[in-house]
Amino acid sequence: MPAQPTNVAGGKVEVLEVFWYGCGHCAALAPFLENWKAKSKPANVEFMRVPVTWSPGHIMHARLYYTLQAVGRGDLHPKVFDTIHRGGNMLLGNDEDSTFRTQLAWAKANGVAEKAFTDAWQGMAVTVKLQQAADLVRRYKVDGVPLMVVNGKYTTDVSDAGGHEQLLALINDLSAAEKRR
């Protein structure tokens, strides 16, 4: 895969996690990434997430992710994984309308204002983010998640790295190598 352009300022290294809320492996990686972000992420690293958009269900989860970002509640990201993987609620309905109602009820139960959620979920900004995510997933030829991309050049995952901790060490090493370029 040829290197892809990144969305970070000069001197920064982009670390991108491609994920899906319904993926058990993504849910297992999430606490390791949260800990890494809080404690050992290099200062020059800009961490970003992109949800996959392979199917209507993936797109509805991606819409939830971007809606939570838009309303300033990215802190609920781990809670979405918990709701799905520990609570058994996929946060999906049988169609777009029932999915919206399901996700809205969940968001309200987690302190998100109904109008803010609705406006964001239905808004152009979230729709544009979904289109950008679909483009990135296509350009990176993502066929499995979670996938980590370092500076648009290197892709790796938990299996390739040999474990969660090894993945974070590899990301730090690749980020350090990119910083020197």
C-alpha cells in the first residue's frame, strides 16, 4: 500500500485506529489504548480513530461514534463498547429510524441532550465524517479490525505485534522512527 496523506501538523506523527464498536477484538484493545493515551503516548503523536463503514450496521455505529464526537462526548467511547460487549445491547435497530431511536435513548441515559444528539446525528458534519471514513477505509484497504496505521505508512494489528502491550511498543517505535524523518 502506498503511503497515504495524514491530517496532522508538521512535526507530528499520526496514529490511527480503525475500529468497529461490534468487534470484540476492538473492545479488548480499547482499555490498552486508553491507558496508552493517558500515560505513555509520545507528545508528538496525534491519536485518531476511524470507524469502519463496510455495511449498514457498521455505518450506524460509525454515525454514533461521530455524533458523540460532535456533541463533545468522546468520553463515552469506552461505554459504547461496554454496552455492546458486556451489556448485550448492539445499539442497532432493524432500520435507520429504529437505530436512531435506540442510540438516542442510550445517549440520553448517558447524559447527552436529546436536541444536541439529534441535530448532530442528522447533521451534515457527521455525514461528511462518514464519507471521509469510508474513503480512508477504502484507501487503506481495511479488511479487518482493529487496525493501527502509523503516519499513513505502516499498518499493524494485535496479532502481527504479538499482543496488546507489544502493539503499543511497536506503535511507539514506529512513531519515534517517523519523528526522526
